[in-house]
Amino acid sequence: MLYEIRPTQQHVPDLRHRWFTSDCGRYNLYLWQNRVTGELQSLQWNFPCEIRDVVVRWERGGGLNWGVEVPEDSFRRNRSPLIRDLENPCPEAAVSTFRYLSAELEPALCRSVLAILNIPAGKALTG
């Protein structure tokens, strides 16, 4: 199951950053929400799929981007991972894994994340 890490470091004053992780630490959901409305502005969903670690990124007004983490080399330790584009996204795995792990999260938050994960790669969320 995913559980929320609190508190998280805030770098953008107008946004609330939230981080959810699994017991094993391999599944991570990062959210940036409008502090006033609670509306999602950006998300990143990291999860293992087959033999790679997949990263799904979305920003309001933009499309859904799929990537894969590149194994870190020794000089990049303790920094953000390198991400390269993923040619064959695995949306079914992203959705089913999130559904399974998010059972204890807020229902409205789950619906918002699932709506985003169901966007075709590169398309913008409408409505």
C-alpha cells in the first residue's frame, strides 16, 4: 500500500508537494497541488515494470510523458535519476499497479490520478 511521507520539502510556495511511497520504496507517487483549490498541477508515478523502473510524468496543460530510469553512475549518487523516453509505454501496468496500491488513499485523489494515468501518451488532459 502507498502511504504519505510527511512533511515534504516545499520549493514552490503556491503548490503543496505530497509524496506517497510503498513499504518497499519502489513505488512512489509525487504530487504538486494548488494550495488553495487542491487541484493537481503536476504528478510523477514511479513503479517497476518488467525489468525496468518506469516514470510517468504529467503537468497541467501538457501531456503525459513516459520514461525509464537510467541506472545511476557513481558520480550521480544522491541526485535525481536520469530519465530517458520510453518507446513502449505500459499504461495498463501503471493503472493496475496504482489501483492496487492506492486502496487506502483519498478517493477523490485516486480518481484524479487515474484520470491522468489513462491519458494517451503525449496527449493533454481535457475537461
